[in-house]
Amino acid sequence: MQTEVGSEKIEGLPTELDPIGLPVEEPVSGGSDDIGDISWKVPTVTMRFPSNIPGLQGHHWSNAIAMATPIAHKGVVAGAKAEAMTILDFLTKPELMEGAWDYFKNVQQKETTYKPMITETDMPPIYLNTDKQGQFRDDLEKYYYDETKYDTYLEQLGVEYPTVKE
């Protein structure tokens, strides 16, 4: 895939941890997440683990196909193990939870007050695309994954992996 998109060839995944450096003094960028308002209400942990093909640009089809590869499966299994061990640490070591709350209240929220743009009384605007949903719903049903007939979604779609050029 690296050759296909003209990226630098990088073999293998990282095998060493990056140093933990809390707090990050000059954050430049970070991964996107879907934790939204939650991270403003309770302490959160963001974990990263290798599961993409190294050297590819983000938010690109070449990176999106990584989820269908053995490399992603191995990465997510390793990441799930690390996450489970972290959760166990928080459940069995109360001092970790106390430290997380202390950092959250006295550092993260020390000078920042969060005010959500959506209030408790706002209703989701499900009416916005009612016409489009009605128009395409039946056509989309053939793309719903049927795990009783197929081992993978790619198999259901008739896509053979890998699909890159030789």
C-alpha cells in the first residue's frame, strides 16, 4: 500500500512506547476522538496503539482500508489488552482515580470553563433529512452486514483483499 500511494516504505509497527509526558507543555496536534462533552465532565484517558499501515496520510482511502487488514486486527487486540489492564488498574488502585480527579479539577479545569453548545432541552434534529432517509432507506438495506451469511463485510460486498496493484 505504501508503494501504491507513493509513501515512504516503513516496515513493521512501533515496538517501543513513547514517553508519557503529562502535562503536554506545547500540544501541536492529536488524534480525533468521539468523546465530545464527556471529556469536559470526567477525567478521560486517550490511548493510542499501532493498527494502521505506517507512512500513510490520515483521512485518506489508503488509511481507511487498514481496518480490513491483519495488521489492524493485531493492533486492536493488543490495544484492547492494554485498555483492559488500564481499566483494572483504575478499579483496583483507588489512588489512580483520586489522582485523575485531582488533575482534572485542579489542572485541566483550573482556568477553563466549558459551556456546551447543545443544552439539556435541545432535541436532536432528526427531521432535517427525513426526505432523503425515506428516499434511500430501501436501497441501503442490501448493504446491511449479514453476519449469518458472511464471515466479513468485504466478503458480502464481493471485495477480495488486498485490492492494491501488484
